Amino acid sequence: MQRSTGGNVNTDKINLSIDQVYDLSVDVLSRNGFSAPHTAAIAQTITAGQRDDCQSHGLYRLIVCVQTLQAGLVDPDALPLITHPAPAVVQVDAQRAYSLLAFQEGLPHLAEKAKRNGVAVLAINNCFHFSALWPEVEAIAEQGLAGIAMTPSHSWVAPAGGTRPVFGTNPIAFAWPRSAGNPYVFDFATSMVARGEIELHRRTGRPIPEGWAIDANGQPTTDAAAGLAGAMLTFGSYKGSALSTMIELLAGPLIGDWTSLQSQAFDAGAKGTPLHGELLIALDPDILGRGQRSINDAGAEAMLDAIAGQGARLPSERRYKARAKSAQEGVWVSRALYDEVRNLGA
């Protein structure tokens, strides 16, 4: 473990190996009461976020995990209940635990059904969800399948033309399996930015860019705290707003779960992780591709090469580079965050 000093305590950083990030996560989660299965599943996802330099989804997320537990909202022990209501459908009731263990246990069933039927759906219900979605769709792509995932959150985001929050940040993710190398993956919130990014700006006293949020009076703001107290904005105006509405419906009422408004009402000011559902779709290129997978893969690769060949960056390319670098050099974490996380529940 190394410490970098830049003359200002706020710039002090600590270098951790990937294993140390995981061990720290396990220590914090288990010490605060999470069962071993949940601890392992959560720690793996948090470590992946820190490893890929997704700061808002790395060690920082341990803070809200513990806060949600201390508020008495999330169940640290509940085991997922898996049912099979149809040949191409898997439903997993997380029983008000975090979603990650439910996904891990539902994934083998999702993959098996997709490879048998060409397409399959995994609906995770009654779960607290705090993580990025790319770990889920990457795991689907590792099965040789294309994957889509979406989820609502708390109602933090105003619709286009509005001033009051209705939507969650409502991320959507997609993964395309590739025969060589990492899959093609995108994962983005339908808000202008993930809420964690605004929170990180607030914690470090930095202004947010214009267009990220409005204040409680509906006026544009660059003050992170004012934006958090007001409403975030969707990307792409009415286009992002419509896409966010779709995610609310598909990952909410369609699968018998809550919208972001309902999740926010349940939270009742506790500022815990959102409680809702998650929808995942897996598609088999072997079955849907009319038996010509190699030809179809070649066409896909030619298109992706045409993007990268002109200097455009493929989504997740930065993450994959950070992943390789972290494996060699470890990750740098601010001293203040490291101390705060290490002392959680002490």
C-alpha cells in the first residue's frame, strides 16, 4: 500500500491492489452484518467498478450500502427465490436484499433458456439496486449471448419540459459478444449523468456542468448540492425523457414492480438505495442468426472496425484500458474516501 502526497491533504491518495479493494469491501460488508453470499456478490461488483476506474460505482458505493442497512431497509441475509413461470422466463424475488446475488443465481437459468428458445427474460423483483449494469450484461455476453439490462431507481429526474422529479436515473445497458477480446458494451443513465457523479462533485466542492440539473425552483444550476435538492435532467431532452419512460414501464409495471416514484415514497427520506425491479434480456445469435453465426459475426466486426478505424472510441474502451492498467498497477483511491470506508460501522 502506497501513499501519494501532493502538499495538500485533499490530494493524498492510496494505491491498492485489486485484491486489497476486494478484501476491504468484504471486511466492511461482513463487519456491518451482510451474510457471506451477499458480501461476496456485492464486493465483486464494487471491486469491478473500482478496477475499471468507475469512481462513482467503486468503493464509494460501500457508504450507501452500509447506510441503507443501518436504516433498516435492506435485508442482509435474504436468499433469492427463483421461479419459472414460462419456458423463456425466469423470475427471481430478491426479498428486499441487494440485487447482485439474485442476478448471480438467476443468470445460469437465463442463459440456458436463451440457448433453448433464442430469447429469454430474467425479471428480478423486490431488490435494492445500486450498481452499474455493465457487470450484468458482460456476464451475459460471456455466455455467448447478447444482453440488455435496465432498471429504474428513485425519482430524482425531471421529464423534459418539467421541473419536478418523476424518473430515476434509469440506466440501460447492452452487450454484444465478440469471438476475440472484450464484448462491445454500453451502459448509460438516461439522465445527463449518474447521480453518483453529482454526489462526488458535491463531496469535493466542484461545480457541475450546466445542463446536469436544476434547483428546487426549477432554475438551471451548477451547484451540486442545489442540483441534488432539485432535479436532475434527462439527456437528449424529450428523447431521453421518452427512453426513461420506457425503462420505468418495462422494469416496473411490466414485471410487477415499482416505479421510481414508488421507490422514492418507500424510502421516506432515509436516503437509502432504491427498491424496485430489474429487467434483463438475453438473445442467442446462434438461434436468431439463421444458423450463420460466423457470417453474422464477420459483418458485426466489420461495422465495429469501421467505427474504430476512423478514430471514434467504442463504448467501454476506456474501461477496458483502465482494467488492464489496474491489473498491473493497482488503483488510486483518495485518502479521505479510504478512511471513511474503512471506518464504516467501526
